Amino acid sequence: MTREADGTYVVSTYEEIVALLHDPRVSSDPRSRPGASMPCAPGSPGSPTA
């Protein structure tokens, strides 16, 4: 895994990808982001239906 200048990471090996897919801290669900204490209302920014 390599960290880029903009703060993003490049994950390139199969083992790293599998580890990330099974890590509960890694998610595209906005409700799992730090500071997200309330579920988003439907249609609001960040909501799955927005």
C-alpha cells in the first residue's frame, strides 16, 4: 500500500484488497463515517437515495 501526496492510498496487491474488503472500518456507507450520529433523512445529501 502506498500513500499519495493528496492523502489517498493506492492498494495494489490481492492480499491488501481482501483485507480492506473484510475490514469493518472501511465503508462507503455515509452512516459509518466518524461524527455521523444520526441516520440521513431520505433525499438529503449523503442519503443513499439522494
